[in-house]
Amino acid sequence: QVQLVESGGGLFEAGGTLRLSCAASGYSFISYAMGWFRQAPGKEREFVSAVTWGGSRTYYADSVKGRFTISRDNAKNTVWLQMNSLKPEDTAVYYCGAVKSLPPSGKPRAHDMDYWGKGTLVTVSS
């Protein structure tokens, strides 16, 4: 069955860095674009970043552009989110998702995604 397993979350200081990983299995990883979303307490799940199936195009929410970098390795069925210059407002549960096709904007909505992981909590202290 399809599995997306996120890892790398934890407690971090503002200004710090971390890298989230998402290991995929049970489907054709290379056939899907991948995305990262996040959900803070009391808020809706929001788009963070996405990468096309081949990795050649990446997309970011304005709030993370210039600080976060998404990448993927199709040989390892893994996608990463490098997070730099962390801010307390980055605190959220981060979810990895797979989608067959990205919208023209490159920024899917949560309900566009075909598969989801269970999420990993990132807490950034000030």
C-alpha cells in the first residue's frame, strides 16, 4: 500500500536549520509531483513547497521562499525539505504529499493531493 513517512521534525531554535525527509513506497514515485504542506494549531493545512516529478521545477509559498529548498531523489524514492533561517511562525506539523499533476501555478491545494503522510512536528522556539 502507499506509504509516505516523514522524519526530521523536533524542537529547534529560531535562526536554525533542519532537513525534513519523506520516504515514499507503494506507488510509482517518479510518476508523481511531491509537495510539502504544514498545519499550525487552529489553522488550515497550507502549501509550503512542491517539486515536479523530475525535480526540474520547484515552487514555494511566499512565506518560505529564499529560506526553504525542496529536492527529490527518484532513485531513493525520497523528497526533502531543507529549512533554513527558521522562524517561530514555521512551527507546525509538516506533511509530505504526492499529486499526479501540479496545477499551472505549481502550488496545489491540500485537497488536490492524492496521497499524504502522517506528518512530523516542527517546533521553533524564539
